[in-house]
Amino acid sequence: MIQNDQELRATQERMTYFAGLVAQFRVTTSPSEFELMASGYLAEIEKMHAEVMGYLRRHSSAPAPAEVA
């Protein structure tokens, strides 16, 4: 869970890096290899995107939600 703007930027940079890898896989691998290589990165991008959206939906004055154990 993203707690502050520094973590937001780090997550966005990680998403960009992973998206670049997937874009590279699209042109450098066979179709069967692409699915195997890209699926984990795409799942992680989706997870990080959800975290970014959750963070951006909160006003800066709102406290961060407690993490679920």
C-alpha cells in the first residue's frame, strides 16, 4: 500500500520499467514465450496500478488506511 508521494513515484517508475519490459518482449519473443514471460509482469503492473489509484483517490489530508494483516 502506497503511504506517501515518494512511494507513489517509486511505484510509477516500477510500473514504467515493467511496461517497457513487456513492450520489449512483444517484439523479441515468440507468441508462446511472450505469454509466459509477460504474464507475471502484467499481473504486477495491474496490482501496482490499483495501489496507485487507491492512493490518488485519497485527499492529501486523509490518513492512510490501515493495512490488513
